[in-house]
Amino acid sequence: MNLVKQLGQFPDEKRKEYFSTLPNYLNGRFQNILPTPALLEGESMTKALLNSLCKVEHTTPGFPLPFITTDLKNLKPEENVLVWFGHSSYFIQIDGKKFLVDPVFSGNASPMPGSIKAFPGADYYKPEHMPDIDFLLISHDHWDHLDYKTVQALKDKTGKIICGLGTGQHFEYWGWPSEKIIEKNWWEIADLAEGFTLTVTPARHFSGRLLNRNISLWISFVLKTPSKTLFLGGDSGYGNHFSEIGEKYGPFDLAIMECGQYNEKWPYIHSMPEQIIQEVKELKADNFIPVHNSKFKLAQHPWYEPLEMVSKYAEENNQPITLPMIGEKTDLDQLGKVNWEKWWENCW
């Protein structure tokens, strides 16, 4: 497949002219709210690359991961459920609407053949398993969140795409009609249907599909439906945006929190497990699901560590947590009423 096509396309002049009027865009790049270096002070990319060559045990599972096959096309219309597919991909059916977030179903988190393959057992779900989707949500344009093969396979069954500023350019380049694409800046609202609003909210991260960083925006979402308020987190380090989102839009019935692919050498762009509980509390979330784990090896920690550590911290802090297996239905009307099995303990 043509790598150039998969790269997508830089924002056009019309977009860049508009971006230049925005307070979070400077010198041709989107900016984080807080200063956000890619690496910890004193670290270098060379040192980080050398560190990645050091052997760490259990960075990939010793056995295929367990998963549950859920027939998404034949859910009862009244079911309010979330189904996680590993890493940051998940499906939500709520109050009669269907959402799909950051789907990566091609088996890879990179366009290079054979690189960053999905763990065995973590790649059952494919585009053909998806029902018609009302709203496709894309948090940012990194390969492990915006997968060309996947979104192209979903084109004919997707109603609208909601993404951050600049990311829509990729979809236009890939042949998606512009009327399907909704691009928003932080704090802007999309009215989706009666009783449904989606607010694009900040994250502390970066964007880019090769060498050009931050020419499109990285985001999280606040989804309000007739019955629920959900926080759909994108990749993010800790920052004051969590408390601001909590003050403006909380409390939340559920927060989906990116937890994994972290390293103490890049603490500003991915939260460490011990920070997740603080973020959940600042969001005023009653319950949370830790995602961004259990499918791809993108950092030098044991693959199970994000789930092991964050579940431990949640227990210590009396914070309700939801821990589904890949493909398992999470009943959004019964949050906190299930004792979740630590399914990862049998796969080291």
C-alpha cells in the first residue's frame, strides 16, 4: 500500500489561515496549554532510543490474550453498552446512538510492514464486525489512533466524523465527503442530535504522522446524552485541563482514561499509572476504564503493568474502576455493580 497515501495531508491554506487566528496556534503549530517537552529535562532522543534497546521482561504477553466475541450488529436497541477492543479503540451504544472511537483494526500500530504488531488475541475485531456507526471520533492523528486501512474500510458505514482541527484534512485527502467531517477546537461543541452534544476538550500531548508535529490538534471529548455524561480521554499527560474539564462538565458517569505506553522519561505526554487516579478525581468521574494498553508494545514496561498498577491504586483510593476483557460488554447502566476479574494475571 502506498505509504504516501497513508501519511495523509497537511492542512490546506484555508485551514491554516483560520488556525492562525486561534490562541492555541503559534508559528504554524498547535500548542499545549502548559509547556510540554517531548522528553524529561536532561534526556535526549538518542538516550531514549538506547534505553528502548534494554531488555525488559514481559513487554509482550506470554499467551494469547483472552477476548469475548460480542455481536455488535445485533445488540438490543435499548442496551447502553461500551465494548473495548484493546488499546484506545472502543464502541459505545447509548440512548440509541452508536459511536466508535479511535479504531485500529489493521493489526499494526505503524504503516511499516511487520512492525508494532498487535498482541495475539488482541486483534480479533475487524471493520466487518462493526455495525453502522453514527459518529466516528478521532482523538488525534497518530498511527495508533488514526489507522488508514481501518477508517477506509469503515467509510460506507460511518455517518459523521468528529475530530480536532486539521485532522479532517486527512479524511478529505482520503476521499471522504466534507459534509461528513466535523472539525473542532478545544471547548467547541457539536450538536449531534436531540439530547446529544459532544464537546471537544483539551489533552496534553502532540500530533503528527511522520516528521511534522502539531499541525493538527490533539483532543479529548465530553459526550452528553439524554441519560449519561461521559469523558472520552485522548492521549495525555497530567495537566490542569483535567480539573477545568471536571469543573465545567462534571460529574461524569464514566471516564475512559488513557493508561499505558508511558515512561518516566516522557512524563508530560503520557500519564503514569499513579497520576490516573488524581485525574479521575479532578474530572469528578464516578467510575473509569483504563485504556491505551493490552494491544501494542509502544513503551518499555511490562504489557500488564498499566492494568495491574492502576487497579491497585484505584483499590487503595476507594475509586470504582471498570476492567473489561477485550470484546466484553460493559453495561453503562450498571457501572460499579460488577466485580471485575483481573483477567491479565493469567497471560504473563
